[in-house]
Amino acid sequence: MGNDHGHNHNHHAHSGSKNILIAFLLNFTFAIVEFIGGLYTNSMAILSDSLHDFGDSMALLLSYFMEKYSKKDPDAKYTFGYKRFSVLSAMINGLILFLGSLFVIKEAFERVFNPSEIHQEGMLILAILGIVVNSIAAWRLSKDEGLNQKMVMLHLLEDILGWVAVFIVSIVLFFKPWFVLDSILSILISILILKNVYKNLLETFKILLQKFPNDLELDSMEKEIKSLRDVIDIHCIQGWSLDSSSFALNLHVVAKDQSTIKEIDSIKRDIKEILKKYDVEQSSIEFESQSYHCDHSLKK
């Protein structure tokens, strides 16, 4: 059972890195097409977005290498493994996306008061291409999990919504010269993206600051451990996240005074099995005798 789980996890990790690379190639190639198209259509919105997409592409490339690096096994330098590199990538991606969104809002505000004429036929073609390309990349990444993948998905979601806005504006421009619509939609979309970026950045900061993980079902886990034979109590529980889906835990276990070393080893194995069910990949368990725990508690 454990071997199957490991195999699926490695396959999923490989798939995640591959999907990020595909998203990068699609994004980078389209950024070049978008830049040329922006010059052709005389659209500052498209030119600004092409620069934004180049930034997104670099963020995606960083995500690809960080995601691969995060799958390395623990070693003498990083005894808890390299999972945090994925979280670090999510944080960098979030900051890039945050700054990129602020830049788009700034450019959009300037265009609200000074709209310029746009080549709507070229806009329409580029909008359709943008929606298709980014939707393909988003569809590939929708199969993956993790904070890094969520941040990358936000990059792609921002692009898709941006191109939907361009598509709507290009249709309207065939009938009315309301060029200011492009800027208004860009601002609304950027505000929506900023809200999601804030939420995901908050999660990355919590992990990096080693906050006790919200997803760890502590009450259920404690109940299972305390139900083990010869276990009196558990205390001094310290937990943190290695990444968005795996945890580390330190705890003290109070065992009966008459417990032998062999029985303590058996209890430890049972506890490790329980912890695995709760995605605790790293754990440190310290045992105390019942009499030691009572004496220590009285001194306190």
C-alpha cells in the first residue's frame, strides 16, 4: 500500500513539473506573437499585456525548476527535504503577479483619461488566440495540486480573463468607439486577481513562518494515538508544514512505567503509521514514563 502511494506521488510530481513547462512554452511563444500584434493593432493594452506575459513566462520557468528541485530527497544539507522550494517559488510568483497587476492598473488608469484608437479586427483575432492558448495551459495545470501550481494557475487565469476583456471590447468597438472599456475591464480583472494573490501569498507566508497547519486534524490524531495500548497521554505537540500537503510533527508520549524498550518501539511504529494517515511525513517522538511525567508536572 505504501509503495503504491509513493509511486503515485512521484508520478504526480513529474506531471506537475511537465505541465508547468508546457505552460511556460505556450506563454512565452504567445508573448512574442502578442508583442508583434500589439504593434500592428496600435493597442497599448496588448503591448502592456505582452510585457506582462514575458514576466509571467519567466515566473513559469522559475516554477518549473523550483518544482523539480522540490522533489529531491532529504540529504545532509536539507534534512527535511527540498519541499519548501516549491513554496518559495509560489511566494516569488505571487509577488511578481502582485506587482504585474499593480502595473496593469496604473496603465489602465492612464488610458481611462486618454483612450486611443485601436485596430479592432486585429484585437479580436489576438483575443481568440489568447483565450485558446492560455486555456490549454490552464487545463493542463488544473490536474495538479499545491501552492506553486495555484500561483501559476492565477497567472493563467489573469491572462484568460484579460483576453476575455479584450475580446468583449473588440466586439463592442465594431459598433461603438468606446475605447475606455478596455481600461475599465483591465482594472476590474486586476483587482479580482489581487484578491486571490493575497489569499495564496498569505498561505505561503504561514508555511514559511512554520504556523501550525490548519489541515492537520489534530483532535482525531490525538484520539487515535491515545487509544493505543500503554499510551497514557501525549503533549508538547509542535507541528509545521513542509509544503501545502505534507507536515512535520514533534510530540511527547507518556507511556506506562512498566513498558519495555520492545513495547516502546512497537508503540512508536504504531504512532508513525497513524501519523502517515494524516500526511505527517517527518516526525520526532519523545517518550516519557508515567512517573516522570507526573513528577515533572508537579514541579511546574
